[in-house]
Amino acid sequence: MNNYNVFNTEHNPIYMQQNNPYTSPGVNEGPEADAAKSGFLFILNTGSTSAGSGSSLLLQATNPNGSGKKLYISRITGGTTAAATLTIASGGTITGGTTPTPFNALFGSSTTSVATTKQNTGSLGGSPTTCMVMQVTSGLFDVDFTGSLIVQANQTISVTLGTGTLTGAINLTWWEV
């Protein structure tokens, strides 16, 4: 059996180019990593928030009309201290609450998201169209979309965690193009 040298570029350049990570490493990564490096990956979170009996934790991101961009939902993560229902919907209305600022995943970037946001506890109003519903137990949850949910201009994504007495957190991650 021959003892071939992996670094033999003189006699086998194709093998060298494809299998030598020392001289030219090839790195494959998902679209989120590329968006983060470009300053277009954003994270919106509720922080750790208590929801009273009969209430849900609510988080919403709206892509305003005329933004010229789409929000590609990467993932929805979080946690809860009690069993709950995680609901993802298109549309809906959150009354009152706060308007948290989406965090740019490229630390130090001055690029801001086009999305407008809202957070509160209570019930989601309006006429939302349910996209996904799942039961979660106490602990962490992670729903990975890798860009397969897309929020176009003049559309809203709403995420609810409840209903019941719980302390929970929702993290909504997306990139913009």
C-alpha cells in the first residue's frame, strides 16, 4: 500500500485543495451566521416576565409598510416555570405594554432593525391567524425555523406563552434582507 502525502500539491492538486484544511480551510455555516457577520441578525426578548392567572406573555414584531425588507424568522426560544402553550401567529394586537429594542447580534453595530415591537402580558387581541401551537413543559424551548417563516412588509408575527400563572421568557430571532 502506498503512503500518500496529504500535502502533495505537485502530484495531486485536486486532493490537496479539497482535503487540506491547513492551507485553505472551508467553513460551512447557516444563513444566520452570515447575517450576524453582516449586521442584519436581530434578537428581541421579553426578559424574565411574570404572567398572572389567565394571562399570557406576549411578544410581537411588525415589519412596517414600505420597509423594503423581509424578516426571516430564525428561531423562537425561551423558557417557562410552568407548563404552557406556545402560540405563533400572524397578526394580532397587543394593547399597552412596552416597545423593546431589537438587539443586533453583531456586537457594537449601529445597524438597527426596521421592525417595530411590542411586549406585554394579557391576551392577544385583534384577529390573529394561528401558524403554530405547541404545548411546552416547564423548562426551555427552542423552535428552529432557519428562515422558513417570512414576515413581509405590513405584516406582524406574534408569539404568546401562557395561559396561566408562570414566569417565562421569549426570544425571537430574525434576519433582515
